[in-house]
Amino acid sequence: MAPERPHILILMTDQQRADAMGCAGNPVIRTPNMDRLAAGGARFARACTSSPLCMPARASFISGHHVHRHGIWGNHGELPADYESLFRRLQAAGYYTAHIGKSHYYEHGDFHLADREPYMTARGFDYVHETTGPWATLRADSYMTDQWARKGLLGRFRADYQKRKEDRARAVWPSPLPVEDHMDSYVGWQAVHFLREYDGELPLCLFVGFPGPHEPWDPPEEYAGMYDPAEVPPPVDPRPEEPPDWLPRHARNHAQKRRAEALKPETVRRIRAAYYAKVSLIDHWVGEILAACQEEGFAENLLVAFWSDHGELAGDHGCLYKGRFWEGALRVPLIFRWPGRIEPATTSAALAETVDIMPTLLEAVGEDVPAEASGKSLWPVMEDPTAPLRNAALSEVETDGSRNVMICTERFKYAADRRGRGYMLYHLVEDPDEENNLIGHPEHEEVEKALAARLRLLGGS
């Protein structure tokens, strides 16, 4: 793709909804640096996660395979160290590869993450400075908790999180940590420091994995009051008093799972305000990292990929967190910027998937995309937004002991459980807020059958 291989910067957030950016049309949230990335590059407005859960989504990103192929369906297990890896391929292409922040390519337990550096090295990283996500920091140690311990902050952090566990959904208050020691600030600063210190001759691929805005809802004090809960957009909550007559019992039961029925509307608005505050903190560090790239001479030929592993329901349909195929959890930010190579302010409605990141980056550096890869390079669409990409996107996840699969097309979304029973069918054009589940509706029987057949062809089971 390029006569001179670019430096690569991969910025990844954890649990960020696609609409949690100003450039996505959000009228309230303040994300000037994410917006500048989109203004200078290409944003995929309908990007779909390969899985609305951390480990499966991340395994798809690093391997280039869909969930049913790599086999990590839930937040357990790990890919073998010698399994296909984007970063090993970039190493072979002559890149120095660095990882800073959260990975979650394996289960985090009662150990120090430094003990797993050999695994990360085998996955293709020359440099590793790994942290946990928020909740895992209760039990797992890392370079971040080492620093907190030296500053006398670790006990304060863990005591606060133990308290939040008592009523996780309603634990909406500021972090006890200073803003400069918040985990997203820690990761952002480590990335800036690395860029200032790197003096290698090889082109650089730096992956920065922010732990936020993943809950709990704990922005630092300086950000906690940034958003008025009364002014944030309300959740999508179209639950009827009675399900429609055509809806099968298993579909009704599935819709009730994990609903936070007792949450009051004002609590949900506080949650969303705190969530936005955490996004804005990350946005600050996105700006600092990009500024460091400029100062250290990386920006002249820098390909930036910005994305998130999955979204956050944040009260949509009466639910919090993720693991479901509703839009709030399924759709994620996906932006590429490469000055002089990607037309600025490009917005594509193509059915992109996060599994497409690997082939897109490999093609950018002139490497062959593996024939067996599940994803597709997005370069044809970035060069011509009207170019075809795929006519259906796939997402897969294991929740509540069941493997669930979803297919979405330009018009419809369909999901089924491990027994092949469809439980979700929405007309995304006529019903973008997913208010009317059409599963079992006699007028949509043929659509349901056709989507179920296409789902089988894609490999979902």
C-alpha cells in the first residue's frame, strides 16, 4: 500500500459505544481529539464488534478470526501462544511492536501480570507494559498497582472497589484517585513516555489499550461534574407492558435476562453522565499521545487506528454492560487516519467488523492478508466509500451458558441461541431503536428463514 511503511498507532478503548463521540452525532459528549481523528481520516459509522464481550472481541482482533474459529467465546481460556497474531506478522515485516495498557488476551487472576510477559512476547510484542482492566485490578497486580502501592493509593483504590461491588449498578461516584493516577491516565502517560524515549531505527507499531470507559462509573473528581445527568441523551427503553402476541416464549425470556429492573431513571442518567466523563478523560490522553507523536517526529507518516472492543448498553432496553446484540453493545467506534493516504472526513456506512482491523493494517504495510482470515481489508472502502465490502456482518458471544450468534444486513438484524432458535429480529431501517421485535411475526417468516440460512453459511452456530 505504501512505498515507505508507516508508523502504526493503535488506540483502543474498552466498552465504548459507537455514539459516545461528538463526531458520531452525540450532541453532549466532548471528544475533540477523537473528533479530530475522524475529521482527518475515515470513520466507519456502522462498525460491528466481532463479539460484545472483552476476551472474544480481543481474540478476534489479534488473530483476524471470528469467534467460532478461534474458540474464545467468553472471558475464559486463552489463545495458544503460537496462534495467529497481527503483531507477530508486523514483527516479521520489520516492525518494533509495543504493548501498553490492557490486553485481556488471557484470564487475569491472582498474580502479577509481569509473570505473563513471556506469553505476550510470544504473541508478537517486543515491549510489554501491561495493566488490568478495572475490576480485575481488585486481585491482579501490575506495574500500575506497583506505582499505586509506592504512592500509598492501592489500598484506597481496592477499598473503594470492594464497596462498589456491594451494589455495582448504583456505584456512581468519583474515583478516590487523583486524576493523574486514574488508570486511564496511567496508561496514557506510559504511552507518552514510551514515545518520547523510543529511538529505534525500526518502524514502530504501538498498541495502547485504555481500561476505560469500562465500568464501574468512577471518573476522577475533576471530570465527575463535566456532564449534567439531566442533559445526557436518555437510554433507548422501548419495553412494552406486554410483549407482542407473536413473540415466542424463549424470545420473551431472553429479553428479560440481565435487566436492571429496579434502576431508577435518574440513576441511569447519572451512570451515563459518569460514563461520558470517563470517555472525555480518555479523549484528553488521545490528544496527549497524538501530540507526543508530533513532537517526536512520528506524525509525518503515521497510520492511526482507533477502536473499541464492544459497547455499553448504559440503560438501553433496561440493561447495563454488554453481552447482548442490541446496538449499544454491538456498535463500536472505528476510525483510521493516515495523512495523504486516507481522504479526510470520510464516513462510511459499510458493514465493517472489528475483525477487519488486522487485514487492513497488513495491507497498509504491504503484507499479504492471510487467505484464511475472517476479516476483510477496509482499504477499498476508504479509497471509494461506495465500494462493496460485505452484505452481512457476524457477531458471536457466550452468555448465561449459551452460545449466541447474530447477523446484520443493511436492513435487518437477526440473532439465535445455541439451539438455533431465533430470538431477535429487527428492521434496522424502519426501527433503528429496536423497539419492535419481529421474531415469530407471520409477515416476516420468510425474512427470518432467509437470515437463519445466511447465518449458517457465515459459520455461526
